Amino acid sequence: MYQSEHDQEPVGAPHFGDAALYVSSPAPRRRRRIIAVASVAAVLAGGVAVDRVAAARAESRTAEAFQEGMATPQRPSVHVSGFPVLTQLAEGSLRHVDITAHDIPASGTTRPLPVTELTIGLDGLKTSGSAGEAHARSVEATAFLSYEDVSGALGLEVSQGDEPGRVDVRAGLPLVGDVTVSTAVSAVGGNRIAFTDVRVTQGELIPPVKALLDRALEEPVPLRNIPEGLHLRSVTTTKSGISARFTGKAVTFHPSSSSA
């Protein structure tokens, strides 16, 4: 007897209840397209992985150069932007690199002021054959100075002022009492922060306290632990500290590269 088409069971077809699932193989041309797409995806995935390794190495070398140049207690965080990084490395220049460092120690013996946090954006970063040196075409940076660190440098208690661009400074002597003054904060030449327009807001400014404030505020405070080639452009006051903005061209990071 002959079986009808409905009586024939597809070979190797999975069953779901009483129904059989018919699966047809893709056409040869479609199958070739699938294989080609999968191959391209695999190559791209491999390329991304290799590029990420190259980026990680570039970030590590930059972090090492910065740490050696600025004597930071910990390696800064570094991020290399742009894809592919391998092409940038082949051209000898990274388009943009972001660096964030913390607790940059103070240098100098006259009112040393550490940098609580330094964020740097570098364009056109070139690395030399030595891991201890790197060069950038242009740089924008922000140094954050906590009021605690500023207080330590001045020898007086510094806190946020009642007006933008101003801070409060409290001074006192035994048996005399405390005096609080408000002073404007500004950027001056030589990467220095000046305290001007001093106004008494609380207490009596008797001669001994005035002399104490004069010694602390008359001379601008230099920022000595900033990479050489950066220039202070402006300062702003915040709730927890002073933010100083820098820019620079052709900046080099190498051992002992902090500005004097």
C-alpha cells in the first residue's frame, strides 16, 4: 500500500504533542550572508578587545608619568577618549585624555597649600619613550582646594562666605576673643590666590588681631604643586572649598614638573 503525504513523518523533526515542526535549511546564498555577517562581527569584537587593551596600556603609562611627575600618593584615574585608540597611538598622539588625581602634596616652605583634587583634560597627548614623561598640546584643569587645606596654609580658620567669590576668615588670640572677616578671593599672576577687600563681620579688630590677619592675608598664596605650563585663570568659592581654573599650552609632565 501507498502512504499518503499526510501519513509520512518528517525525518528528525521534533514533536510537540501530535504536531511535527518542519524546519527548512536556509538557502545557500542566505547561509553565506549569515556566515559573512558572523565573521565580520567576530572580527569587530576582536578588534574592540585589542583596542581596549591598547587603551588600558596608554592609560597606565599616562597615570605612571603623572604620578612620578606630581608625587601623588596614589595613581590617578585616567581615561583615553576616542576609538580606535590603536590608530591614535600609531599617529603618535592621543586626541583627548582625562586625568583625576587626589591629595597632591604641597611643595615649598612658605605656606604650602596641597591640592585636594585635580581634574585635567589634555588634548593632543604625546608620550615619549620614557614612562616618566608626557607632553600635551593644550590643557584645561581645575584644582579644588578644601577649606581645611586652605586653613592649614593660612594658619587661620577659613570657611564659605556669605557672598559669591568671598570667604570668611576667623582669627583669635587668648584673652582677646575671636574676630571674623570677609575677604574676596581672586587669581593673580604667578599662579597665586589673593585675599583682598577685607571687611570685619564679627568682633573688634584690635591691633594684635589685625597684625595676625595681615600676616595671613596680605601676601597671595602660591599654588606650587600644579603641572608646569598651567596658568591660573580664575577662582570661585564653593560650599566646601575654592575651585581654581587653569589652562595651558605645550604642557610637559615629568619628574619635578610642578610649578615653583
